[in-house]
Amino acid sequence: MAEQKFPYKESLRVGMLLAGTAGYIDSYTFAFHDNRFASFQSGNLLQLGINVASGKWHTASLFFWPVIAFFVGAVLNQIIKKASFKNEVQWEERSVFIELLGVLFVAFLELAHVNSLIVLSVLAIFMAMQADTFSKLRGMPYATVLSTGNLKTFGATLANGFLNHDKSQFIKTRNVGLVIASFLGAAIIAHFLGLMIGDYTLFGAPILLAFVWFFVRQDRLETK
């Protein structure tokens, strides 16, 4: 039986690049923006709740706005999805290109030492767009900005592979494992780069997104 062909937007290479982008950005913001995240809103919500409970309202607000920005990003991405363009560019391609430009813009804001809250909030908008755009890895649900669900999938598919003697489950285990490894590896790289080159570190994320855009647009080009 011929191997099923999946679109580039669901390919393993795109999944690894997207997870790497999320790990890279969140590692950088956590280390150099007061333990806050651009995409991991569960962490921000937890910090928000703790600070509200402690009566630290100003500190709580620093975690509140990235959460709201992430919500706004998801709304904006649906508007992009529904919009009609004459050139018939697929919406995933538009979305990742906008994310690329947005993160590049934020990297320049970082060089200009713009207020940290603005940097985090704008990044959260674009990370929400990524999370909302890419949700399948070779036909299998996964997340590009969080690893909790991916870890669950890793464990479940590995167990099912052994229990049911199903090689296809091991393939899924391998794929999601590589996505998790990409997230972790990029997080480590971002931390060390941050220590070495400081504010310039964020420019690494648009480079990863440029590769994503290149691969995703192949879906459109190959159908012409």
C-alpha cells in the first residue's frame, strides 16, 4: 500500500519548526521578561491567580494583558481565515506570513527596548495565530505551542503500539516525539543565545517561521 501523502502544512518538518518557534520564544520571554510567556497562557493564568490572591494587583496585570492578547490573536486569525482574497492564497499561508512579519517587528521592538508588556502582548497575538492555524501533524491532532497534549499523545500512542502490536502507533509516537524534542531543543538554544547576544536573540524566531512559510506555500504551488 502506498504511503498516504499529507499536505506540507501537516508535515513533520513544519510541525518541528513551529514547535521550535514556540519553545524558542517562550524560553526567551521567560528568561528575559520576568517569567512570563508569549504562548503558554496556562502559566500566565496561574501567575495571574497567585498575584490576585496575594493582592499584588500591579504584578497581576503584567500577566493579564498577554492572556487577553492571546485571545485577540485567535479572533484575528479567524477573521483572516474567513477573508476572501483574489489571489486564492490559502489562509494558512497568509497566517504564517503575518506571524513571520509580526515576530520580526517585535524583534526590532526588543532592540529599541520597548516596554516589556507591549513586547509580550504583541508576541502573544502572533503565537495565538500559530496555535489556531496549525493543529494537525500528518492527520493527527497536536499542538505547536504547548507540549502537555503532545506528551499525552506520546505516551498513549507508545502504549497502544505495544498493546495492539500496531506499527502505525509507533510512527505517531516518533512524530510527536520529534515535535516535543524540537520544542525542548529550541528552548535550550534560545536561553544560551540570550545569554550571549541578548536582545538580538529574538531574530531567530522569524528565521524558523520563514522556513515554515516556504514549506506551507508549496501546497498552493504544487496544485497549479
